Amino acid sequence: GCFDASLEYLKSGSMARRVDRSRIRLVSQPTLVIWGTDDGILPLSDAYQFQRDLQHCVGVREVPGSGHSPHLDNSNVVLGYLREF
């Protein structure tokens, strides 16, 4: 259904072609990247690519055992990271 189609779209890299690195580099606000270590849609390595591309990235925070929605999978850990940020 719709969920499976969206998942395949993200896995195919189509989103990356629409929002390429040159656009990500335009973000000038301080940024924290929070990523689930078990994300089955986008690999953890993408988090570190965002860190390299964002002008004012303060870092990557990994949420162990979380998937593509770490704020839902492990909200307490994400909230702690946001409070530190």
C-alpha cells in the first residue's frame, strides 16, 4: 500500500535527489542530527553526511535500537538530546 510505496521511494534515494547536498548546505541555523541506529529506511551513515554538510551542526546523536522515528521509538532519549541542544 501507501506505506510500502513511501518506504521504497525513500530507499531508492529519490528524496536525496530532490533535497540534494547543495540545499542542505544552505541551512544556517544551529542543527543537531538525531538518528535511530536501526533505521531501516536511511542508513546511519547518512546522519554523518548531514553533519558534514550542515554549516552549524553541533553533532550527531544516535538513538540505540530505534528505527526511522526515534522520537516515537525512544522519546526519553531524544528529549534528553534536545534538552542538551
